[in-house]
Amino acid sequence: MTTQRSHRLDSADWFGKTCAGLVLGFSLAVAVSGLCAWLTPGGIAGGNGKIQFVMWLIAPLWAGVLCFVFLFRDSRRAWLWLGGANLVACGLLAGVRGLLG
Amino acid sequence: MKIRNDVIKVYKDVHIWVGILSGLMLFIAFYAGAITMFEKPLERWATPPSSLAAPPPLARAEVLLQAVLAEHPQAAKNYLIVVEPTVDAPARVIWREPGKSRRQFTEFGASFADDGSLQVEKLRKAPVAQLVDTLHQLVGLPFPDALARPIMGAVALLYAVALVSGLIIFLPTLAKDLLAMRIGHNIKRLWMDVHNALGVVSLPFHVVMALTCVVFAFHDEFYDVQGAVVYEQGVPWQRETPPGPPTPDARPLPAVELLRLAHAQQPGFDVFNFSFKQAGGQLEASITGLDTRYGTRARTYASTHLNPYTGEIDPHDLPGQMDPWDTAVNTFFMLHFGSFGGNPVRWLYLLLGLAGALLFYTGNLLWIESRRRKQRADGVPEQTRSARVLGSLTVGVSLGCVVGISATLAATKWLPQRVDNLAAWHEGIYYALFVAAVAWAFVRGAPRAAVELLRLAALLTLLIPLSSLAGVWGIGGAWHHPGIGCVIDLTALAAVPVFLVIAGYTARRMRVGHADSVWAQPASSQPLPPSGRGPASALQE
């Protein structure tokens, strides 16, 4: 999705990509952790253990996005794709909160 | 596995930069963390003998407690009854008075003197093990927690990126290069093989460390954000209300009875102590101990609520009896702390920690090797300034951490007789040595400083068992607790020849290794042209 056969990846845009990974990677991780909090067994009132587990989820999700953000062809694409993923995840979270909350 | 060249090139750049930014801080975190695997034995080894009389039997704990409360009523707020007193908890009854911050306490212990009068001592738990742990947690930074912790979190994120990028670079040649050790004239190839083997073999350990550290650094912030956007009204923590007394005039059970009931309910759970808190006119109790069949989220114990009036244990905080979510979280902690499987796993984690330190050290060496200006027909070129600076920094920071920790540990048995603020002295000694080592590495240049600092590390580490030996003979206020603590002295003793051997190799490389290297003897002090190296070996690179 991010690279075409003809295009060669380079490191020129590292700063923009890193920022996209840090900022949008974090918000995406929080949104996905929220979906897990609402949709996995026990739901939003799953107890103290689940609250902690859901918090822990942020670390692998955030770090995962940050690790692979450099595969985007440039920082504009990184911001757009991750921004889109954020919109979807946050929209789902808002919907789930509205339905189940 | 096939990965496109341009992807590899990008991740090589990423790997090099995150490595350079985080490598030295990670070295300190791993070296200090390896030692922290034995924080509790180290603390006991480092704690001076108590002046209290031998603890009365557990059956007399309540008598002692009443005597304490009569003279020190504030003790009722927060006290312990210790089942098995140890060097670091040397009294049957211990109470805690709040210190400056929420987590700081001053601990007092009590016993009966021979004439039956009450003895009270401010406990002198040694702070040096905590210093090593703090260096580990804050990646060696001398800043307040509020500043150092987010930096540690950033380092952990860089570390995660370094692991993934390193793996991506190595994947295409993994099958061919894994565990290959090409020992020869091509030093860069050799260090590369060492670096790759260490990284791949201990990758799961490193992934655990990187991700848990992100959480350890940022959990408060994560909860705050989730409280705002995930949950309806903040994080819905369930407060546990302790059961009150069954009847208004009920009295707490004596410790002997609590212990008997604990063993009946939780066979296999080795009880260390019962702790009590007075809150809202009601007594709350918890039980602390360890069932070695299970890993724990605290490093050396597990703790849960106990009804002091009935002796009933609430098992849902005990490993093996938690709900599945709690069990998963318990496992995350356990995998970071190596708090499962007892001492064999602790030793394994110690080795993995040292291997991790070596991974970051070799990473920096590779950076230097790949920027080496090669020897040409017209002579030995000057190495780049950046390579010399990174060489000095790598040697100064890594060995500065090593000599600093050895020095502050060696001082442990001499300080309590002489100074009051032990924690400040231990910190001062560590950072004085650390800063001096870094400065020395820049003044002397990496190769000479490496040899000298390694010899200093050997000397200072030798002083650790010598101090204990002085304690055996009762010299200068030093002490030695008989028993298992001697393993610490023996480990330090075993490290001495290791430092000397590495120093020997470094000195040899300085004399007879490649002249076109930051590790060669500086040109001004070279008496003879370097031997052991001809045009043939230059061609191999």
C-alpha cells in the first residue's frame, strides 16, 4: 500500500515519519486498546486486572507502529494513512462507547 | 528471507541512529540491572549488623507490640510483625514513620533487652542496592525521577525500534550468518558476528525488556489518557473495602494463630511478615511471603489482604489464584524481573543482562569500525574526530559505570561507621568515579583509558571481598554476615580476572593491532612502527 515497485525507499523523510509514528502511533494504540477494553470478555467493567492489561496493550501497539512507520514512502503518506487508521479506530471506539456505554 | 535492498538500507540508517542515541544508556541499564537481579542478597550483605537483642519468639510478638505502642503510639498506624527476621528486617516488630515523600519511610525495629526493657533501633537497611537499582531504572541519569523517567521511556522506545530494525537488517542473511564467528583479521566482521549472535539469541528477552520499560516509564500517562478517552468517568478502579471486625469488640488474632491459619489456607506459601495499618479506626492487614512455585509481580515476594480478626486470606492477589487478566499482567512483570523459577533463573537473567550490555557495547564498536580510515601506501591516516569521540565516550561511560558501581559497593562496609547520609555518599562515590572515568577517557584517548579503567575496575572489585574479609577480622568497623552472602564476595572475586584479561587483550590490540584504528596506540607515544600487520591484512577489508 505504501510502496510501488518503481519507487525506492529512502531515509530522507525520517523526521516526519518518526513524528507520525510517535503522535499518531500513540493515539492509534490508545484507540485500539480502548476497543479491546470494550469488546473483549468482561467488557468495560472487567475489573482491576483487565484495566491494567488494557493499559499494557498500549506499549506493543505504539512501539509496533513506530518500528514500521519507516516503510511509508514519505512522511505525508505516513500522516495520511495513520491519520485514516486513527479516524477509523476512534470512530469505532466512539460508536462502541455510544452503543454499550 | 528476501527483503528489498532499499528497505534494508533505510532500516540500517534507523538502526545506526537509534543505537547511537540509546546504546550507552542501555549499557548502564543492563549492567546495573544484571546486578539488581540479586538486589535482596546484596542489601543483606550491605546492611550493618543490628544492635538489637535477638528477637523474642513469635508467640511474644503481641507483648512486644504492646510495649512499643505504650512508648511510641504513632507506631499503630503502620507496623509489621516479622515471622522470620533477617539481616535487613532484624526485629520481630517493625514500624514505619512517613518520610518526605509518599513512598519514603523511616523504619524502626524493637526488641527486649536482657533485663526485659524495650529496645528501639532506627533500622539501617543499606541504601547501596537501591542505588544500583535506581541507576538501572533511570538508565544511569543523575536527574530527578520526573525528568529521568520520561527519558528512560524514550530510550525504551528507541530500543524497541533498534531491535526490530536490527532484525530486519539481519533477516536476509540470518540462515547463513547466525552463530557464525569469523575470527580473523577483519575485526568489523568479527564484532558484527558477535553483535548479531547476541542480538538474535536473546531477542525474546530484549523484546520483553523494551516493552515493559515503555510501560514502567509511562503507565501514569497511559492511565490518564485512557481515563479520558476510553472509560466513561475516569479509570474505574475497584476499591477493595477490607472486612471490618465481626463484632465491635473483636480483637485481632495473635500472629502465631494468623500464621497457623495462613499455612492451612495456603500450603506452600512461605510467610515473611504480617503488616498492619490503622485506617479510619479499623485495622487492615496484609500478608507477605512467597510461594516459589509461582512467579511474582513484585521482585521477591507476593502480598495480599488478610482479615486480622479471622485470619482469612483473600487469595485473588496471589499468583496462581488470580483472574486471567491479572495473571497476564503478573506474567509481564515476572518476565521483566526474572522473579520466577528461583535462583537458577536469576543467574540466567544476570547472564542475559550482561550479554545485553555487551550487545550495546559491540554496537558502538561497529559504528567506530565502519567509519575507520584505512591504512594506505603513504602511511597511517588520522582517524575521524567522530570515531575518536565515540570511542572515548563508549569506554568512559561503560567502564565509568563499572568502576563506579564497584567503588560504591567496596565502600559499603566502611561508610556506616564514618558518615551519616549513606545514600548521598554512595551516590556521590558512584558519580565521582563515573564522571572522572569519562573525563579520563577523553584526556587519555580510548585505548589507553580502556586498559587503565579495566585495571582500576579489577582493583576496585577486588576491594569488595577484601572489605568483607576485613569484616571477618573486625577491622575498621567493617562486618561480615555469615552464610550465603559470601556468594556476593565470590562473584566479585571471580570478576577480577575477567577485567584483567579484557585489559590484557585491549593492551595487546593497542600495541600490535591495526594501526589505522582508534584502538591503536596514539602516534605520539609509538616507539616503533606497529608490527603484526602487513599490507595483506589491509587487503582483507
